[in-house]
Amino acid sequence: MERQAKKIRLTLSKQAERYARQDAPRDTRLMAAKGALPLPAIELATVLFASR
């Protein structure tokens, strides 16, 4: 049986969106991976999920 991918729609704040963008600077993405962004925990988790 073949599994089909499911789409997930995320809503981010403007601040979190700039970190989750695919064209975000590498240093910013590394900061997100370390949990070092100035975001609430729920938004940080969403940024980590979105930028995988």
C-alpha cells in the first residue's frame, strides 16, 4: 500500500516567518536549531518544524 503525503498549513507570526523562510540566512537557521531565537517556545517549535 502506498502512503500519500499530507499537507499541513502553518500560521506564523511575522517575526517567526522571517526565520522559517527557506531563504533565511544560514546563521539564522543554525540559531533556530540551537533554540537561540527570541521567540516563544511554541513559535520556536513551529519554526523548527517548518524549516526542516
